[in-house]
Amino acid sequence: MARGSDLEQDLHKLEADLRKLEAEYNMFFAGQLPRPPWETRAHVESTVKRLERAGAVSGTYAERFRLQTLQSRFATFVDLWDR
């Protein structure tokens, strides 16, 4: 389970992975990728779920807020991509 700075590092990695996923979807919708980036999306989704469990237990208020912000951003993107 992530604690303290480990959680902070995980959140930083999640932010980077979410930016990568957004870029891959933009490339897919622009016709540069032959299919949606399902693998990257599954990885980000599993990371969000894992951090959700870890952050609720061990995170500071700031870390939990940051995680909620990233969760919300991911959910918004998923809603947009699934249309």
C-alpha cells in the first residue's frame, strides 16, 4: 500500500499516464492510431482504483484532494471517449 511520498510519486505517475492516455486518444480520433488505446486506458483505470484504496487510508488531505481531482478528470475523459 502506498504511503507518504510513495503515494505522492504514484499520483505524479498517474498524472503522466493520464496525459499520455489523452494524447493517445487524440491521435486515435485524428486517425493516427488504428484503434483506441485500450491497454493504456486499462492501466490508468487500474491505477486509479488502486490509489483510491490506498489514498483513502494513508493519504494526507492534499493527496486525497489531488487523487479526487485526477479521478474526476479521468471520469470526464471516459465519458467523452465512450460517446
